[in-house]
Amino acid sequence: MAQLTMSRNPSGASAPPQPEVVAAGLDDAGAGVGVVDGAEYHVPDLLPGERARVAIEHKSPHGQRAWARIVRRTSPPSPDRVEPACPAAGRCGGCAWQHLAYPAQLVAKRARVVAALATLGDAAPAVAAPVPSPRPLGYRNKGKYVVADGRHGLVLGAYAPRSHKVVDSIGCRVVTSRIDDVAIRVRRAAAAAGLRAYDERHRDGELRYVIVRSDDRGGALVVLVVTSATRAEVLAAAAAAVAAYPPVRGVVAMRNDRTDGAIVTDDVTVLHGVGALIEDVAGCPVEVGAGEFLQINRDQAAALHGRAVDLALDGLAEGAVAVDLYAGLGAIALGLARRGARVTAIELDPGAVAALRRAAAAGGLADRVTAIAGDAAGVPAGADVVVVDPPRKGLAAPALAALIAAAPPRIVYVSCGPDALARDLAALHAAGYRIADGDVAEPYDLMPGTAQIEVVLRLTRPTTS
């Protein structure tokens, strides 16, 4: 049983209590979570099964919840504890589960999905074991870096948890080695050219962020996110030096004077080479530029999207009518079309829609894919199957209502947010949809080292005679 201890400081006053917490799980930030006297404690660097005396650092004003730091460990380390691969692990705010062995991460991720879907009661589907990533490290095809001044020059890194302190993330093992190599050269080129790091507090400086994408052909695209006051000659010198590195196919400047934390804008200028990399999706060349969204784990995303296509078209005849909501650059839509479906792809971003149309034409699928720039609430009726792949917050209420009104006989749901998935499944269940016989919820791990997990499942709506 968890205990509270009191001690005396030299003045004789009672010191704050130090509860003993036993972690039963992990939160999204990688902190161990345990309950003491009805209060939920979140303790960084405490793995499930480990115990420690802790000092409370913050209590929620909204409920029985507290955040604490370890004062003294009272149990041996978990057998699932490992040394994190990244030099900045635990400080940079990313990959907060890296100190947990990968098999144990998969167990914990499945438990997250099971717990979320349990809210459906008897309607909850069974949950399969997650499909593991082929590469737990080196899987990210995009690196994003905050730029700051450090004691030894420019720093390319990430914000520490709950702060705006920038932690150097050069040497990250989660991005591809090519991205890390390119980032090192960007830092060197920017410093040599005299590009000044942006100071967020004083709204002063030039270079705010750096984005590096890598493709599967050995190339990289560099995006320098700068203020509109950036000196043209200095930017040009830095870009030229970056472009001289052989893997770099293009260098792009993105102007950003926003104060809301957004990184990507539409104000893009190609400084050297190309403005987009080419990715192969379902046999189609898809252009991926500075701001387009593409899943960061290329191999695992292909497996997930391929499974969604299988579930969508299994048993349907050639020429089946499919709708892809939240289509993005078309990974699922192009896969459906490649398998013979006639697809309407709906995506809000006009740039992504234009890229999807070009990819379909280049891949010989233009006659099977109709790409529409519009809201997901515009789902048409009459489809044999609708595939939805919404953001983490799930289906927007108008899109969910439109989907139910369209009443397709089959829905395939691809989710990156288990809680939102459970909420949407409850609404679809109330509308008559059920998990197809023999089907289960199938998790796919696209982001090892983090709490994130994707799930794909199929729903059917029994027809009335």
C-alpha cells in the first residue's frame, strides 16, 4: 500500500509529505502514473512496476491529480528499463518512452487502445497485438528544429517539456542518419553566413526553424524558416553552402512572422534546386514540399495504408465506388484506385489536392481518381465504402453527421487518436454500424518511443430487407 511520510527540517517544522508511488502505467509524456489515496500522480522516469518516494511539484486545481519528481527510488529498476538511444532523451520533449524496451512499449500501446475502446462496453472490438515498426530507430523521414543561440553558437533543437528552453537535438537517433548529417551542415552554414537565431521573447532575429525532409532515393530537402526581415545576402550565402552538400536536392526559404507558434506558412521561395521531393505511393510519384503532411515512418505507413485498402475492397467487385475523407496527398486514395476502385478523394488543403491530381495523372490513375478540395462534411452518398483518416481529434461533428447520413454499407476508420476513435465509434454504433464479423481493431506503431499508436478497423451497416 502507498504511504505518506513526514520528516522534520532543522527548524523543527514538518517537511512536505513524500508519498510512495507505484507506477501502473505511463502517460503520453512518458511519466509513470500511480494512485495514492485516491490522487493520481505523474512521475517522470518512473516505469510501470517501479516505486519511489516523490516530492509534489504541482497539483491540479481541477481534480485529484499531481505532478511530482523522484526523491528516492524504493524498488529495483524494471526489467523493461533500457538506456535511451538519443543523447537528449528526457530533455528534448520528444520520444518520451525511449527508456522503455520496445516490446514493452507495444504492450503499453495496445493497453491504451483497449482502455479507450472499453468505453464502448459490449460493442468494444477485440484489439490485436500492434504491428511493430520495422525500425524502432532511424525511421523519421522529417526533422524539425527550433533555432536558438547557445553557449557555443547556434543550436538546432527542440523545446524542453513545459518550457521554451531549446535543447540541442543534433545526434538524434530517431531521424534518418541523412537528416542528422544535413542538419549539422545547416547549422554550420547558417553560423558561417551570419544568420542570427530568432529570439522569441524580443521578437528579434532571422532564422526561426529548420525542417529537413529525406526521401527513399538518397536525397534531402532543406527548409529555412526565416522572418521577413532576414537579410537577403546572408540567407543566400547560407542556402548556397547548404546546397553544396551532395544529398541536398533543394533549399527553400519559408517566411514566417507569426506569433502563434505555427511553423509552416504558404510564403515559400525556392533558393536552390527543387522545391519538393518525390515519394512513390501506390506506383505514383507524389510531390512532397516544404509544408505538405506525409507520415514520418515511410515503411510502416505503407503497411497501414495497404491494410486499409485491403479492408475497404475485400469482396467488392472491380470498379467499386470509394470515398477517401481527409485524403491528404492521397496515400489511401491512390492505393484504392490502383486496386481498381473509382475514388473520390476529399481534402481541405488545395495544395495537397493539386499534388494528388498530378500524382494520379503521372501514375495512370487520372480516370479513377476525382480529387476535391473541400471539407470532409461533403461526403457524397452512393459509395460502396468510405475510408476516413482524420487527425488525432477525430471526425469533426459535421463530417460525422454527413457520414452517417450518407449511409455507406462499409466504413474503414484509420485513427491516430484512440480516445477520439472510441467517441466516433459510439456514434456510428448508435447509427447501426457494427464491427464486421471476424474483424478486430488493428494497431500499427508508426512512432516508436512515443505514446502514439494508429488503429485501423472496418465497420459494416447491415442492410434491411
